[in-house]
Amino acid sequence: MNLDLIWLAVSLFTWGVGEGMFFYFQPLYLQQLGAQPLAIGVILGAAGLAMTVTHIPAGHLADRIGRRPMLWAAWLIGLLSAWLMALAPSLPFFVAGLLLYNVTAFVSSPLSSYVTAARGRWPVGRALTLISATFNLGMVLGPFTGGWIADTFTLRTVYFAAACFFVISTALVLFLRSQPRDGHDPDAPPVNLLSNGRYLGFLIIAFIAMFAMYLPQPLASNFLQNERGLSFSQIGLLGTFGGLGNALLSLGLGALNARLGFLLGQICVALFAFLIWRGAGVPLYALGYFLLGGYRVARSLAVAQARALVHQSQMGLAYGIMETVNSLPIILAPPLAGYLYHLNPETVYPVSLAALAVAFLVSLLFTPRPMSTDN
């Protein structure tokens, strides 16, 4: 691992600690500020929209002006939005900070491009999941700490603590070195992405899989607190197991062929949905959250599979489009989850399991086989 990836890994670990402090409590804090379940779903859907619309422009800019400026911009905007959430006196101000925070999701494609270019001899899938694992290791520490702070003080205090970690993470990412931009032979330009049938077909498969995997997630903490009686600390503990699952499954599934890891990630999320629905007690819920790590791994491995379908000079834009497709379910799934929860809180989970079964079959039958071993 070169020096740039070490700086990046440490920065992501620190950011993971901060984000982990509040990530699993977002729906609960929205509830505290006065939002009802359907409104929470709409707000989270709007946050998903804020994430989604930035990926393609960010990927294009990463190809044109370089990856490091995009990474710096994302960290600085994330730092600003974290302080806005911490200082927000009411629901509208908090939602403004939340939406701005989700805009920083544009970092995904420049980050993936930066890691891909810096990976050396590692396969793309291995490099992406290993760097993702460092962020997820931070997410192991954050949720339990956030839960303790919320029970001891207030949920709002959690956001102040997280913002302090973001200051450290932002300072670390400024040490990254610039990378040269990739080009192509002008006499032999690559196939336009919109004419690349294999790439476009995989985008459809990824969307179906990501929608099914995200549907059981948005209101899981509300379900566990309102319907199963868990405390903030217990939910924070579940988040810690979720972070541990993210890290270990990234290392384990990331070492496999990207297509196989993508399929196994979906199975893990299906087990999460079943355990939240039918599980009885914190140990089974913790196992479910551990297995939810399959979602983040599947996202990284979807990007890794897309790399094998495009030219290197198109990497930033291709990753941006891929991340847009991965993020569309974050817009669409929360309102549906909120509607299902409004009808009957348990309905979310059998519907999610049915969707996951369909997604798995589509992925198994139609995901393109890798064209090279570089994924």
C-alpha cells in the first residue's frame, strides 16, 4: 500500500468513527425533532436525491480536473454540513444540514477512481473493498459511542462529537498527492458509454439489486425502538456490529471474484431483513446488522465490475454513472418503506425479502462475466 492510500485509509477511518456516531440515529433524531414516519421516509428520500444528482458531474470533473480536488471539496463540504446539523435549532435547519451532508456523496466516484489509480498490482475489487474496510472499521467504534452519548447526554450532543472527528479527518486528507489524468489514443477513441451495451445492461442489474437491498434499511432503527423496545445504547451497539460486518465482509467478500461477492452480499442483506423481522432479542438483531455489511460490499463490487466494462479514460464518468444508479434506490426506497411502515411496521420486511429474491435471480442470470482478471 503506497503512502497516499495510507493517508486516505486513516482519514476514512476517522471519518467513519464520526459518521458512525450518528448514522443509525438519523431517523430517531428526525423523530425527536417532530417528523412522523412517512415524513422521515420523504426526508431520507430527499437526502438520497441530494446524493444521487452529484455523482455524474463529479465523475466527469474527476476525469477533467483531477481526483484530488474533488476529494478535498467533499471533505470540506462534509465538515461544514456536520457543524450545521450539530448547531441546527429545529427540524428545517437540521434537514438543510442533512441534505448538504448527503451532497458529499459525490466523493464516491473520485474516491474510487483515486484508489483504482493508486492500487498498484491489486485487483480493483480488492483495492476498493480494502479501503472501504478502513472506513467501516471506524463505523465499528462510532455507533456504540454515539449511543452512549445519546443516553448520557442528548442525541444532539452526538452531532457535536462527530463534527470534531470530521475536523481531524479533513486535516489528514489534505496530505494526499495529486495524480496524472488518464487519456486515450485520439485515433482510437473508446466506445461511448451510452453505446456500451454490456455496461448499460449492468447498470439495470445494479439498480434492481441496490433497491432491494436498501428497502429494509431506512426505518430499521425506528422499528427496533418503537416495536421491539430497544434503547439508544442497544441500537448503537447494533450499529457497532454493523460496522464490524462492513469491515470484515469487505475484507472477506472483497477477496473473492467481484461477481461472486456481489451475489453473496445480496444473500447477507436478505438474512438481515429476516432477522430484523423475525429475530427475538439483541443477539439476533446484532447478527442481522453484521450481515447488513453485505450491502456496502455489494456497492463496491458493483463499481469494480463496471471498471472491467469501460476504458480507463472513462473511469471517472463511468464510476459516477454507476454511483448514480447505486444511489437512486436511496431516493425511491425510503418513501416506500415509510408507506409500508405506516400501513404495518412489519410489512417492510416480507416485501423486502420478496424484492431481494427477484434481485438475486436477475443478478445470477444476467450479470456479465468478467472480461479480465483485473476486478
